[in-house]
Amino acid sequence: MDVLLTYDYELFFGEDAGSVERCMLEPTRRILDVLDRHGAKATFYVDAGYLVRCQGLGADERGRTEVTAQLRRLRAGGHGVELHVHPHWEDAVFEGARWVMNPARYRLADFSSEAADRIVHSYSDSLSSAVGQRPVAYRAGGWCCQPFAHFADALFRSGIRVESTVVPGARSMSRGRGYDFTGSPVAPWWRFESDPLEPVRGGRFVELPITAMKVSPSFYWRIAASRLARRSEDRAFGDGRSLTGDRDRLLRAMTRTSIVPVGLDGTKAMTLRTARRVARGRGPLVAIGHPKAQTPRSLALLDAFLAAHPQDRFVATRTWYEESIGEATSDLASRVE
Ligand SMILES: [Zn+2]
């Protein structure tokens, strides 16, 4: 079975953005140490707004240089470097040696279609020039890919062919940052035209959903317990603070069954143990994590998962697309409009 390990490569967006070294560079090196031991490849969905904003403001030159160097190493090592869009970078400022975020306009849908178009193209272009290859896959920041039709043309014209945000069955009521995937098909992948929840035969995009699983409240009790215990193996490498709502959501989830993505972060990486059963041997299995949220425990769980399934193929999203869909992505660059 094909297994796609995917990481959203980014800083934090709450009161403290954290440092490039601790949120991106160091945990990514640690992830690579584990992957290299097993010859596994992963995909990094890079928060390209960071690169664009650094350049636009002439700020954080050192961080941008180091991130660019790491992204080039990832590509050279056969890992995927794809597009992750958090458009609220448009409103971020760099003050004293730190980023100050303003998440008021959090979703691409919060911008006019002209602005969304410009954002998609500039983020995609900046990633292309950083690694010398156009991204072919897209993941929305904070799962906010709706309404997709608002920016579908821009993504397609910038060379994107794969959408990998949907977590079938999941929903968040979070104000201004919600998403609703309850109407999603449940299949390893499908084609669509402008709404990822509506399959269209021969559609221009491929939806490659993040594998979802049902968990009982005990899953969240274990997460809460590990937070309370404050063991060093559960301490995340990232040194910033998340946007919010985490605590309320956690309390709600502790009382009912919920649908969660197969995860690679912290205690949530325990989902890897049953993930293959959820995918029922039908690949690809798509798991999601973040370098900033890695902990010694999550890395150990990843290591154990890789060691337990040497027969699986741990490939980058781009490789999966080329082999399973049968389209060479090297041709895409010439077709960018
Ligand atoms: Zn993100």
C-alpha cells in the first residue's frame, strides 16, 4: 500500500509565532533522521506566505535563507515540496525579531477573487523559485478550502492538480475558520472540477483526502493526560502558540465520538497504529502532521510504524500522482498561465 506522510511546514499563528529554528528547521531535521533510516519519502506542504512576506517586507532574511536551503535539501532528497496557503500572511508584520500575526482574514475566501488570485500565484511562484520546481499539490491553511470555487481557477492556472485538504466527515464550527466535510465522498481519491466534495468524472483536479478515522473520547483523554503529565517525551519542538480554540475543542471531544485525520503530531501519532486498518489495505493512506508539533514520542511512533511496515511504499504526493494518475508533472511548468 502507498502511504503518504504529509507535514504542514509552518510557524505558529497565535500570540507567539515561535522561531524558524524550533518550529521548522530542527523538527524537520529530526523527521528526516527517522525517514532516512527507512528510506521513506514524505511531502512537506510549505507555508509559502512566509517566504512571500519575508521578501515583501525585506524582513527575516536569515530565516528565509535557512528555510530555502532546507527546502532545497528536501527536494534533492526526493521528498515532496508542495503548496500550503495561509493567506493571513498578507497582514503579518515583523517587529523586533519576531512575526506578529493578524489572523482576521484567515481564509482565501476572505479576500476578493482578484486578491485570492494574486495570492495563489505569488505564493506558488515564490515556492517555485525557492526550490526550482512548481508545486503540483495544494493544502489549505487550517483546512479552510471552502468555497473552493473562489480560487479553483487560480490554483489550476498556477499548475496545481491535486487538492489534499479534505478530511471526510470532519467539521469545525469555529467562527471565521470553519470547514464542513460531512458531505464528502469516502474513497481513496476522486476527480472534481471546482468543489472537492463533488466528484466529477474527468474533472480537472484530483482530490486526495487525508485519511479520516473515528475515535472515542478516550483518544482525547489520553491527549489531555499526556499534556497534564508534562513528560519530556511529549514536549513539542515548536516554541510558539497556536491560534486558539484548542482547549474548547478538546473539552467537547472528550465527551463524544469524533472524526480525526490520521495524524503524525505528538500523542495523536498513536493513530498510526490503526491507520492501515482504516484504509482497508486500499491506498493511498494519507497522514498529516506538522514539524512544529513533533515530539520525541511522535518521532518514536513514526519510527515504529515505518519499521512495522517495510512492505508499504512511503512516497511523495507528486510521485503518487505521476504513477497513479499517469501524468508527468514536469510538463506542468510549461502549461502555467
Ligand atoms: Zn497550516
